[in-house]
Amino acid sequence: MKHLTKTFAGLCLAGALAAGNAQAQANLTAETSSPGNSPHVSILHLAEVASTAGVANLQVQDGQTLTNSIQNVAQGRTDISAMPLLLAFLLSKGRGPYSSLGDEGAALADNLRALYPYNAGAYGLMALESEGITSWADLAGKNVWNGPPRGAALVNARQAIFLTAGLKDGEGYTGHQDNWGQLAGRLVDGSMDAFVVPLTFPSQRVTTMMAAGNVVMVSTPKEIYESEDYQRVFKAPGNVPIAVKWEDMGYEDGKGVRLISEDGTFRGIGTAFADVVNKDMPFETAKALVAEYIRTLDGLRAKTPYMKNVNLAVLDPELSGFCGANPLKYHPGAVAAWEEAGYTVPDCAKE
């Protein structure tokens, strides 16, 4: 896949030159996650359109651990990376995966600047219909896959289950963790009763599970979602509220997927993302990248169905995860591109 990604970026550049476009102005490196999610699609789209427009040639490395990728950008070893916003906060505090950095983390976090926001889906409960799980409370006593062995995903999944059903991992249910690469096998091998993971709309994880039978997705009940305790979660760095109506989720009635919700709307804790660069990226380069990204938003939404539902070009702080405890700001070049395109960049997200 890494080879294919590099080849894809190279073909984009070759096609652009063959069409008579100007030579790319910059050669940049980029890192992103594994295929099948919005961070991967976002970076590859930027590589394609930047090359085609003659803005820059991006050499993309996918399948990366973004915890490391962000540190690479902050230290100037990589030019662009996808980033869950939580990492900017953890880096600035020298916590979690950056605890060994201590005070150095704050200086590194200050080197990061955002180009544009999006999200990587919302935490939801899914299971095969045959398991008979129709509510979060039904997870009691069950084997639940809730993320990789460590990191923000596991924390958020456990939090979602506790806030919705009052169940703790290891007490109310048995949580199971594997690396993300093992999830696809778990979805179809029958070893788990249920899964609590981030879901895009539609979700490749749901369609993978459908190979083993019909799938049920359970939304966070509206009353719980709107409660004070649940809403407090959205004040934490990296969390955003997500609500998507069934008709916008990308599934069809009676085609193997069923949503359980009192009003036909899926609700859950979303994971805020941004593609970020070092603050020393030249103003004109950042501006040109974002301007081309904005110009091709319709194409990005068309690349895969779920990209319509990840809040592309939504700059509102509450929905994008910016401001508040999140220290990340937009690059000045990005701000200029957004504002020239008629968008409002929140003052709290500017330098």
C-alpha cells in the first residue's frame, strides 16, 4: 500500500506535467494513517490536487503512527501530517505518548499549525443482529472490542460505554484490545459480542462486518447525549459532537444494516482531526495548498461516500474541536486562503 501511495502521487505529478501544467513549486513530505478512513483520504487528495495545480509535489507515506508523525512535523523532519487534535494537547503538556519529552513537548507543540479541519467519525456500538444487542446496557457481561491496547481511542470508547450504560471495562463487561490492523478479522471471526469504535458514515467497518451477517448500530440515546455529563465530554481536547440522520448515513433500508435510535439520528462522540504543518512553512506555500484544497472540496467529498459526513470546511470551534483547551492554531497562510474564499476563521484559532 505504501508503494501504491507513492506511485499514485507520482502519477498525479506526471499527469499534471503531461497536461502542460507548471513544474511543482515545492517537494514536500507527508504522513498519514492506513487506508480506509478520512485522514488517509484527506492527505492523498491534497497530494493529488497540489500536484495537478503545480503547487507542490507531496511524497506520501501512509500506514504511519500519527503520534510519531506529529513529532516529525514539529521537529521539521516531515512537512505535513494528519493529526487527531488530542495529540496537540498531549504534546503541549508532555503527557501520554509524549511523557518522555517533558517540557520540550510544549515547544514542539508550538511548532504545529493547521491547514484545515475534519473528523474521523463518531464512537458507536455495533454488533451482528444475531447477538441480540439492541442497547448499550446490553453490553453487560459481554466481550467488547474497544480499541487498540493504548491511546485516545481506547479511552474514548471506554468513556462512551460508561457514560451511556454505566459499565466499566473489566467489571461490567470484558474489554478486548488489538492493534487496528487486526480489527477487520475480529469483525467477522465471531470472537467478539460487540464493538465500540469510531464509525464514519457509511463505515468500512460496518460493511466488513456485513460479510458475517446483518449488522445493528446503536446510537447514544438522545437524552443521554444531551445530558450535562455527556456534553462535558465535548469540552475535552479532541472531542466533537456528531449527529447524522439515517438518510444521510449512506445505507439503505432493509439492506443488512439497521440503526437503533429513537428519532432516526445517530449520535456520538466524534474525533476531531486536522492536517498540520510546521509553523515555518512559507506563507505562500500554505496559502496555495489550502486554496487548492478549498477549490476542490466537491471532488474530495466525491472521493468516498463518508467524506460527505466528516465536516469538511466546517470551521466552527465547537464542531471542529479548535479553541478552548486545544492549543493548535491555523497557519497564517491557511487563514488567508480561508478568508479569501469567504469563510470565517474564529479569532481564537488564529495566531
